[in-house]
Amino acid sequence: MEQRAANNKLMLKLLGFALGSFAFGFALVPLYDVLCDLTGFGNQRALAQAREATENPDDSRTITVDFLAELPSVGNWEFRPLVGSMQVHPGRLYATEFIAHNLTGQDTIAQAVPNIAPGRAAGYFRKTDCFCFTPQKFAVGEQRPMLVRFIVDPAIPRSVDRITLSYTFYDESTRVASLN
């Protein structure tokens, strides 16, 4: 009798786990959409909106886009924007580059994490191509430019006349060192 009760209890737990896994699988789709909205990567809707935005540029407005590069205190890299800022017209496609130089003394993989300020501008700043979308492999001493292409949506509020795009550049040794 006790064995039967234990088996029923285990069966209910396993059934609950299976149902929870199934529900989690369904929840991944909206979570993926949110991730794509935040990063711009793999989001076909955002890319379609970017294409629409380029068809109707607003040449009467100029927005200053500032570029910043940050490095964590651990690691040895040179990372900087090629230009500090640029004047852009909403609805036009622009490109700029950041320079990264691996001074760690070893082959490594690095990843840039973007941030857009002010926060209300983030939904209007669309990166169509960015080195931040994927981890970057660097050989010892390798230096290279890394491209960012972006569009500022013409629907951006008129009160926004300056946007800051900043990246924090982490490498795999930074992550490991921060855990110790």
C-alpha cells in the first residue's frame, strides 16, 4: 500500500514536470521575440520597419548620435569608437566602426553588450548589422574594425535630439576572472 502511494506521488511529480516543460516550451516563443526586440538580431519585424523607415527619411531633423566604448576593469584590451559622434537624419541608414585590439596575450573570444540612452530612444534605434550580435574571436595581438549599421526611426519623439550608443566589451577571461 505504501509503495503504491509513493508510486502515485512520483507519477504526479513527473506529470507536473512534463507539463511544466511543455508550458516552458510555449513560453520560449514570446521570450525569443522580446530578446529579438531588445537586440535587433533575428527580428524580421524590426528589419521590415527599418526598411520602411528608410523609404521616408526625415531630412528636416538632425539627431546627434554619440558613441562610447567601455571595458571592464579586468582584462587587457583596446576598444574605442572610430568617431565620437555623428549627425544623422532619421530614416537614413548609417554605418560606423569600433576598433578592438586584443592585448591579453592569448587567443580569446569577446562579446560586446550594447546600451542605448536615453531609454525612450531605444525602441527607435535599430541596428541592422552589428558586431554585438555574435561573439568575436580574436587571435593574440589581433586588431580590427567592427561594423555597426543603424537607422533612427523617423517616428522618434521630437524631444529626442541626442542618442548615446555605448558598448561594454567583455572577453572570456573577464567572465572567468569575475567569478573568482
